[in-house]
Amino acid sequence: MNLVKSMSSQTAPSIPGASGASGKCPKDRQSGASLIEVLVAILLVSVGLLGIAGLSGATFNYNKVSQVRLTGITLVNDFADRARINVYGYDRGGYSIALSDTFATNPVTVPASNLTLDPAVAANAITVADALAAADVDQFLRSISVRLPQGRAVVVSRPGATSRDMDVWLLWQEPQASVGDSLFGAGQGNCPSNLSTANQALYSCMYFKVGL
């Protein structure tokens, strides 16, 4: 009996956080992102967007170069086929083109009277071959000016006893390209070696070697 009485007289231990406890509760910590964290996030997003924009621009430039290259191949193949048909005109140098050569105001055509000429006569063969070559060159230069911006051409014919070759350069001016542009610089490396310094600063070039 005395044991029970002494235990009931003892003070019960206090429980932290319980009602009536003498200890004070800690203040709630402030939650949320600080201004510095927001600024860092904006910076990272901006850098990522700039990288994507640069990659898109480079992709567009390389796609454009591929399109120009495909256009050049089409033009040169057509010109080479015309030279293969008129081999005599090619051997006479009718398919060589200088940078200063331009297409005529009116398209050059083969006179209808050439159809009645006897090709067995040497003079007639020369007339027909030269007229056909002049028409082919005019058509080639006209097509280049339409398909390529400020397009020009240089063609060096190399007729030989065992082979007939042509060195063909297509030149064009890219309005959006600058001298320091890497793609523009790569195009300059394909220009004819005798191109003047002034023209080298203007033109991008493609080079093709064609065998007839």
C-alpha cells in the first residue's frame, strides 16, 4: 500500500509537443526557390536555346550547300551530254568558256538552214559544229544564271588523242555569306587558280572534272 502511494506521488515525464508541455515549438522554416536559383535556371535555359538556334542555323547552311551542289551536278551533266553529241565542236574548242563570257540577249539557236548542209563537205561540218556549240554554251550560261545567284562558269576543254576532258567551274555569289564564313571560305578553295583577287572575294565555286 505504501509502494502504490509513493509511485502515484511521482511527477510524470513530459512528452515533447504534447499539450501543456513547457518547451516552445521551433518556428517553421521558409520554403520555396530563392531569386538566385531562379536567375540561374533562366541562364541555363537561355544557353540551351542559343545552342539549339546555332545548330539549326548550321543545319540550314549545310542543306543549302547540298542543294547548290545538286544543282551544279545537274547543270554540268547536261552540258557534258551536249558536248558528247557534238564531239567535233568540242574538238574545235567550241565548249570552252571564259569568266568574261555571258549569254546573248536573245537565245542562240541553230539556223534551220544547217539541216540542209552536206556534212561530207568540211566547211559545212565546221559551220554545223560551231553553230551547235554556240547554242549549247548560250543555253548553259543562261541556265546557270537562272539556277544560281549571279551564276557564272569557266570551262577548259582538253581534247586529246586518247581522251577528252573538261574542267568545269561554276561560280556564284551568295548574298548572305561573308568573307569570314566557313562555308564561303570552303567554296573559295574550289575557284580557278587564275581568278583575280577581287573576284575571289565575291564568288563561291564548285569544280567538276568531266570525261567525254
